[in-house]
Amino acid sequence: MKKVRLVIGNKNYSSWSLSPWLLLKMFNVEFEEIAVKLYQKDTAEKLGPYSPSLKVPVLLHNEITVWDSLAICEYISAELLGNVGWPTNTRKRASARSVSAEIHADFPDIKRDWPLNCKATLRRTGSEKLLNEIARLDSIWRCCRHNFGENGDYLFGRFSVADCMFAPFAIILQINEAVLCEESQRYCDTLVNNPFVQNWIAQGRAEKEPLRIAYASNM
């Protein structure tokens, strides 16, 4: 049995499962992937042995259990990556943690009305509140790229936890053809075109469960 195990949901729906999965992949950490199908009658039963919250994602490392996507990414960075999951520069790191916490805790209208669905092909319209949240995302991406992105194509130049937290939203915004400024659109394209993200999307589209619009926050 491998020391690191990551319990995730359907790749088509489980937006937050993508974040720690992508972090492990990008930093070449070997792990066992345990997939639990969501929205089934036995989902809670199958999650019971792994997840205290009965939600995904969950990281199992030796005798330690960590749940919640951002907490898992923090743990991976600290315990498995020697803290390189965050920018090394103090100012960059502070901003990266702040925007990661913001996307994790806020943006309820995007999460509710535009849930992750890798198989979706039709652009969905958005309410005024949702469009305001997109504008805030656009602002975060533009400002971080302008202020901190000089050493690479990701939000703070080098790939970090922040990119993992925003990856599901990049997919969602691309699917729904959200209007972004040029700088933000380049960043969105960088995330979606990441080979591991492309792999996640392809596997999500290949899943056999029927299409379902569902809000999959940490599940």
C-alpha cells in the first residue's frame, strides 16, 4: 500500500478534488488514487472509511487524514514538498494564500449556478451576481499576473497551490465562454491547457455516469 492516498469524486463533477490531485501530479508525488462515485445511494457508505466529513477530497498519509481541498494542499506543501507548493517570496506567498482562501470560501453563485461539468458543451447564462463574481476573478488573475507573474505563465510565475485552487474555475469559465481581459484569458488558457488538467478533463468526459448539473463543493 502506498503511503499517500487521495480520495476523489467523479472527475466530471468534483471540482475541489482536482486541486490536490493537480498539486501531487505537478510535483511528481507518487500516490494512490481512490475514486468514489458521487450522488449514489452508497456514496456515504463508501466514503465512511476515509472521510470524517463524508465528502471529498481526502488525503491519507500514513496515519494522518486530511480533508478539505485547501487544507490538503497546505499539508502536501508542508509535509511532502518542503514548502515549495507556495511562492518563496514573502509578499507573493501572502497574496497567494489570500486569493486561494478567497476562491475557496467565496464565489457562491459561480459554484452553485456554474458547477463543474467537463461534458458540458452549451454556454450557460449568468445572473448579475454571478457576472460580478466573474469580474472579481478577472481582477484577481489580472492583478496577480501583473504584480507577481514575471517569472512564468502561472498566477505567481512559478506553479503553486494558488493555481491548483483556480484550476476548476478556469475549466468552468472556458466551458461557459466567460468574458475576461486579455491577461486573465491567457492565464485561464494556461491552466486549462496544462497536460494534467487536460488529462483530468478527458477522464471526466469518459466517465459513464449520466450528465447531471450538481454543485460539488468539496464533493
